[in-house]
Amino acid sequence: YNFAAIIVSFVVAARFGYGYFILLFLFATPLYFIRAKYGNIQWSIYSSQSDKINYLWYLRYLFTEFPTLSEIKIYGLKDYFLKKVKTIQNEIVDKYKKPIIKQTLISSLVSLVSPVVIFFALKDFTAGIFTKKHSLGDFTFFLNALYTFIGQISSLLVNFGVIYENNLYVEDFFHLQYLKNKVKEKKRALKLQKSPKEIRFINVSFKYPGGEDFALKDINLTIKKGEDIAIVGHNGAGKTTLIKLLFRFYDPTRGKILIDGKDLKNFNINDWYGHLSVLFRTLPNII
């Protein structure tokens, strides 16, 4: 939209009268509230369907990354996953369809009011031409000003509605950004000057937040400096969880992790990271 065009329209309105310009503005104002209201509804749908949307992104990943794409091809899983994609997409579209159609219909009805106002404005102005009050040049100038005004004002109001709608999604980002860390570090945390000589897991049990089952239960493990240890287990056995606890991504639900006899919770986290090195299996996808 062009603020200069709106200002010029007001200059024209000052010459020929503000009445119809004010009416056009009043009838265009609902466009903002319509966009804001249905933007809120769509955001609510997006929020409630976030698990399905995230799953769709995961399925997209499966179809675009070579390692997973190779397995899909070898095991003939294409139709299985495509069916899942279509099913989820249809479920999400069905949720959005009704409010979008309703928004379009209401916006269209509101937009029909402006031509009616313009019609009566031009009718009055034409009468002024016959009475020699206005010239044909005035008529052309007035007509262009009306169309420019309603076009720019409508665009401005709709864009304000879009900004409001987008702000709903941005709020989630700020909410995430300002989440407080549940793994708290003590004010006078200990520093680890040398590599630890011993790491001990004592009766360590852990449940993921919101989970019902223990990912790890009553783990007792001692690792001495210089030892080479391999932890082997089937998928879901808790191998990665063990590493996450060691890195203090989480604290144990029960039990303790001791570093040279002192609780891991007592150490400065960043200082502790300086003594660790890890290679996660997702690394090839990050590089």
C-alpha cells in the first residue's frame, strides 16, 4: 500500500467533501477484524494439529533423505507412507476448510459494500456536473481518488490483520525462547579442574517429562578413567538416555550420578562439558 496515495485522497476529500471517504473507511474497517478473527481461528487449528503437522514434516524428511529413501524403496513402503501423508493432509484440510470458506464469504460480502458507496458518490457527483458545480476533470479526479482510497485503505487494514495473525505464531517462538531451564545450576557450582577419575551411576532411574514408563530403571554403573566401555542394547533400551543424563540434558528421576564422589548437580555445566566429547547419530544430517 502507498501512504502517499492515501494522503492525496484526503486532499481530494477536503475539496469535494469527506462524507463518502468516511463511509468507505467505515465499511472497510471490518476487513481487519475479519482477518484477525479468522487468523485467530486458523492459529488455534494449527496449534491443535501441531503433532500431525510435525509428523507430516517427518514423513517429508523420509521421502527426501537418501538413507531413508533407500529403505522405503527396498522394502516397498512407498504406498504405505503416501497413504499416511494423504490421510493426515485430508484431516488437516478438513479442519481448515470451514473457517476459510466462511472468512472468504464474509470478506466478499463486506467488499461488495464499497462499490455501492462509490455508485452513490458518483451519482451525486454527476448531478453536480449538470448543475455546473463540477467539471468532467473534477469527476475523473474524484473517481480516481475514491478507487485509490478504498484500494489502499483495504490493503492497509488487511495487512494489519495479517500482522496480528503472524504475531500469534511469533508468540510461540518468544514463549520457547523465555522458557526457564528446569535443569538448574547451583550459584556456587564446583569447577572440574582435571579429567575425572571415576563416574558412577547409583540406582539411577529416569522418566521423560510426561512419560509413564521408565526409560532407565535402577542403573548402577562405574566407569574408571582409561577404561574402554561399549554399552550395547536394542532400540529403546535407554542407551541415548544414559548419555543425555551424563550430559545433564535431564536430571535423574531417582538416584545420583557421581563424579569423583561428588554429585554431578554440584558442578558447573559448561565446565563439565569441557571434559566431554560426543558424536550423535544425527551428525551426518547436521553437516
